[in-house]
Amino acid sequence: MSDAYRAALERAYTLALDFHGLRAQRRPAATASFDALRAALNGPTPTDGMAPAEVIEQLAEGVEAGLMGGAGPRYFAKVTGGSHPVGVAADWLTSIWGQNSGSYLGSPANAVVEQIAAAWLLDLLSLPPECSIGFTTGATMASFVCLAAARSEVLRKVGWDVDAQGLFGAPPIDVCLGNDAHATIFAALRYLGLGHDRVIRIPTDDTGRMQAGALSTALASCGGPLIVIGQAGQINTGAFDPFNEIADLVHCHGGWLHVDGAFGLWARSCPALLHLTEGIEQADSWATDGHKWLQMPYDCGYAIVRDAHAHRRAMAYEASYLPAAGGECREPFHYVPELSRRARGFATWALIRALGRSGIAAMIEQHCALARRMAQRLASEAGVEIGNPVELNQFVVQFGTGLPPPQRDQLTRAVIGHVQAAGVCYVGEASWRERVVMRFSVISWATTEADIDRSAESIIAAWRAVGAGVTAASEITPGSTA
Ligand SMILES: *Cc1c(COP(=O)(O)O)cnc(C)c1O
């Protein structure tokens, strides 16, 4: 290796260790403006090259103030994992190894490690061992893959080969989903030619759980090929659909049940939470993320399909330059849309190996306990209302209990602004049941009880500052969101 390249790698290594070491001290959100960020790295297209280590230095310096604190302990705004150092270490090697992980012959090491990691995942999630798994970029693409398999199978059963003939002239498919399904499901349906509006929306309860009675009513008027999409872990409340009832209904109608379990599916790996997911094992496919509760570095999701034939029928193809390795060798590209792609098996293998079944269960249980701790701290403050029972790691909060809804929205927005400006923790705004809420999610390996307590103090201080002027709501000024 030339000395210059070695210097760049060493500089990146040192910068990475420094960043990791400071993760708890850093502000949890970007501080630079759009203009400042652009100014830091923009310029005419470079004509001449630059020394490799200097490039790395400039990149790190230029982006520093624009980095969010997702890898730190007090980032609660989104359901995102914390890029665990063991996964990152394996990911560094993945990059330097430069494996094209599409086919077995492209990287025997990756193909075998994915196969092993897939079996471990099924075991951890207590899903049927015959399922096949595709290693995708995230849960959006995992649902896309699963729903492609679903589309293939429900049409095959009525004598239509959608993979060969497409949807032109095909019998119509009924697609049912809960009214509080994640936005990315609609995107996946769109990519598949199923349309994001051509769906039957099933009413949900207060926490976003699909109502089985309403599904039953809807299915009574569905006669043809059927796909039903359930949810494990609603993005605001963490709620789980009643899978026992739903699975029975769907299968009585000869349909395919897919589950979006981007983060919630991981409750399966935790004995204390397993009851929430009861019946989910009866589904036909499941999408989940590696980069959420498993703490994988971006990007990583898993498309899990019970019927491996349907999975391959929807995804696999042949090409003369892709000779099959044959035998028991698994071809990674038979289960995902991409051919050339990142080898996600290595980091998955490393994280599961490092945490173990007990470590994963303990982490998930701890996150739920920390979410309850935060909810209790906030609920004990007058004027603060937690919007859902905290069964998992997620909840929504509104400020200004008893005031008219528009005023509560305004106050909640102002509290979020104050918390962001204080910079102790990072929380964001969401919309739930037509109200502005602060959504709170505990899902990083790095978060401790002390982080929750410090953050609770910051949020309560923000509410006291904002709520002090509550008698005249018009005087309340939102905090800066710098
Ligand atoms: C995050 C999330 C998704 C999308 O996952 P990506 O990994 O961002 O593609 C889908 N559904 C739910 C419930 C989620 O929380």
C-alpha cells in the first residue's frame, strides 16, 4: 500500500475513534445552517487531486457541524438505531474488503456469512426456519421485496404469472392495510404497480392498531387475490396489530399476510415482550430493519418470506456471466432487487455474535424501561399528557392539558423548539390524530438512565418556560430551532 493511502486510512481511523469517544458530549443535532454547510465544502469541480489524508481531514472538518446525533445517547426524535461500534468495525472491513456480494462466486465469504446470519435472525425472531431472507437497504425495500413475492404468489394461485406477464390484464388484487400504516408501505405498493391509493384502509383503534372486526367486514366484499398488510410497532405509539385474529381472517380468504415490523418485530427476540407479537409467526412475510433495533450501521434491512419459492420467483434471474455455484450455495441476489451491492452479512453476523441472544433481549427490554421512565417523569408534571400506553419504546406527548387543541399544538411546538435550542437532547415533531405531538423513541444502545434523567429535566424545564405564559397563549413564542 502506498504511504499516502495508508495515511488516509489512519487519519479516518483516528477521526472515527475521536468521534466515537465524544458521542455523549456532542450536541445531539446539527448546528450549522444550510449556507454554512455548503460553504464549508463547495467550490468549483476540482481540477487537480489532493493528498488522500488531507481529503479525509477536509471532509470530516467540513461536515462536522452538520452531523446529527443518531450515534449518541440522547437522540429520541426518530426510530433509528445507534450504529453500534461492533457493527461499524465489521463494516470498515466490509468496505476495505470490497466484496461484490451479489453472487456466491462474487464473494463466497459473504454468501456463506449471509446464510448463517439469516438462520440466526430467524432463530432470534422465532420465525419458521424454512423462511428465506434477503439483505436489503432497509425496511422500505424489505417490504417491497416481500410484497413482490406476495403479488407473485396470490396471482399464481389464480393462474396468472405476473413475473412474466406483468400486471396488464391481470386479475385485480385487493390490498388491505391499517389506516395508520407507515408511509413507506404506500411507496412500496407504488413501485409494485399496486398503487398507493388503490388500497382498502382498515380502521384502527386509539393506538393505531388495526381493528380485526373492521378487517372482517372489508374482507367479506373481497373475492379475488388478496394481500393484507399488518404492522408490528406503529411509528408513534409502538402498537401491534392483533395478529392472531388477522392471520386467521386473511388465511380463511386465501390471502397473503405481510407484516411491517421495521423495529417492532424485534420484540420477538425479547421474552418479556414476546406476548405483544402473538400470532405474528402465522404471517407469510415480514420486513424488518437491521439499522434500527439491532443497531447495525446504515444501511441494512431484512426481507423475510415463508415461501422461498415465491421469494425467488419475484427476485431471481439468470445471466450468462453469473454462473450458479450450485449445490447448497445460496445466491444472495436471488432474494433482493440489487445485483452489485454491499455485503451486509458481515456486520449482521458480528453484531449478533457480539451481543448474543441475551444481550439483544436485555437491550430491548432496557429501552422499553427507559421509555416508561421518561413517560413517568413527564406525566408527573402538570399540563403534560402522554398520548398512548407505553408498551414498547415509543410514545407521543402533548403539552397544555385542558387547553383548546390549537393552543396545545402551539405549546407543544414551542416546547420542542426550546428543547432543541437547549441542546441536551433531540426530540422532534410529529402528527398524531390531527394534533401536533412530540414523539419520543428510545432505541440506541448508547442511551443510559442518566441520559433519560438529564433529558427529562431539559424537557420539563422547556415546558415550564413555555407554559409560564400559558394564561395568554398568544404571548407564547416558539423557541429557536437552531
Ligand atoms: C423506519 C420504518 C420504516 C422504513 O424503514 P427504512 O429502513 O427507513 O426503509 C417502515 N416502517 C416502519 C414502521 C418504520 O419504523
